Amino acid sequence: MNADNELLINLDKLHTTELGVERIKRNLSLDTDDVVDWCKSKINSDNAVITRNGKNWYVNVDNYILTVNAYSYTIITAHKEKK
């Protein structure tokens, strides 16, 4: 099983911490309170490129990079892609 399939299969386990919510909202200038749902929709989109490097998955989608722990499915951080 490749990494992107594993992440997509376990999308329902995706979560983050209270600090993670604040960090992601600040980094991405999001106007939503449901950061986890926003991230799930981005990860599940057709143009998401999912790679695994060590203990983390990196999801590159719509000029954002989301970092997800591969073991706990915790969204660690997200930031805008530097151009």
C-alpha cells in the first residue's frame, strides 16, 4: 500500500490540537473554525500530491503544504507554498 492511499483510507482519524488549529488558521489566513474538515477536503481533492518522508506525510495542494504525522494522523502544521 502506498502512502497516499494509507492517508486517504484513514482520513476519518485526522485531527489536530487546539494549538494546531490556531497555528493553521494563522499560517493560512483561514476564516473557518473547522480546520480539520478544511484539511480533509484539501487532502481528498483530486489535485493533492501526497508524499511520505519519515514519520510525516506532506500534502501539496492549491499552493498549500500540510504536514500530517503518519502514525497519529495529527495535522502538525500547514503553510502557504513559497514561490
